[in-house]
Amino acid sequence: NAGVMQNPRHLVRRRGQEARLRCSPMKGHSHVYWYRQLPEEGLKFMVYLQKENIIDESGMPKERFSAEFPKEGPSILRIQQVVRGDSAAYFCASSPGTASSGNTIYFGEGSWLTVV
Amino acid sequence: AQSVSQHNHHVILSEAASLELGCNYSYGGTVNLFWYVQYPGQHLQLLLKYFSGDPLVKGIKGFEAEFIKSKFSFNLRKPSVQWSDTAEYFCAVNAKNTGFQKLVFGTGTRLLVSP
């Protein structure tokens, strides 16, 4: 049973380029979460999606960041016109249901974005 | 807003030493509490969680944590560490009956166990 798969694991982008991070949830999981970990900080929630729907994007920066979880395929976190401050580890997680149902959330290995 | 403090950013221990990692949270209501571990190059894994009941929670790999409500603390302990416990440990909290998107993490503690 494969876990949450993220790719790429490491990504280097020049300022102004676009970064796309992909996340395939665990089999049977329809809830996907993206977190970001800036240097010397804890993981911070960005966005929560279910298939074809954004449920909560209260943690997403207002500009340049977007996320989707299409009917088919992985969830994508897209960062346009990257800046140095976007350099961070981006973690994806999935769960089979909501936390109130007693489910557990499973994390991927993270994608490290470096903006040069 | 909730916050989580992990006071020890780096801990170095010798094998067989006892471990206690501190975690304090700030939130006035009822909470769920978690400890996650990230081994080098791997994903975050759940070590243990507290939802209700016995405040002494036992997790995987010999870890345990005690919820002390009066101190807003959820410290992680292990009586005798091994070299393979070298990892980064994260404490997390969310308010009862809220979703995983409301999980608030501490900044993590890097544990190095020397053989």
C-alpha cells in the first residue's frame, strides 16, 4: 500500500519561474492537504481539497499560489513567479475522511523548493 | 489562535539515555494532541495521539506522552533511546471537532542519538 507520493522531491527554480508540485494521495483517500515549512518554522496549513473542490484555502497566500485536485490525477500546488521567500519544504497529506470521523492523516515525504 | 511551543530545538543524547521532549500549547478549549516523527529522508509518521481518556498515551517504538491539562503540556518520553531514534519530532494540536486543516505544528526538535 503506497503512501502519499510527492514529486519532485527537490526542485530548483530561478526567480520569476513557475513551480509545480504534485501529490498523489494514498489509495482510497479523497481528502488532500498542503502544508508549508519555512526554515526554522513549524508546518503551516495552506489548503485543503477534496476531489474537484477547494474546501479551505485560508492558509494560501493571496497571490501567485493555487492548488487543484482534479477528478483524475494528482493534486497540484502551483506557484507562479517564484521569489526567494517561497523556498521551503512543501508537505502533502491525505486522509480517508475528516478528522471528526476519527481518521488519521498521512504525510508525504515533502518537496523541497529552492529559489535561486 | 492556537500555538505550539517546542522549547528544545536540538537535543543530543547517547544511546540508552532517557528522552523527554517538551511541548506546550496555548488554547483555552478542548484539544487533540499529536506527536509526529520524521526520520531522515522519510515522511512524517504519527508516533501517538491523544483525543480523550487516559492522559498517558503509549505510541509506537516505545514512545509515550503525558497530557497535563493544567500545564497545557504534552511532553514526549522514551526511557532508553536508540541510534535509530535520530530524527526530527513535531508536536501538533488542533481544537476538538475541527479538521486536519486546523492542525498547528511546533517548530520541531532535532534529536541526534550517538552510538
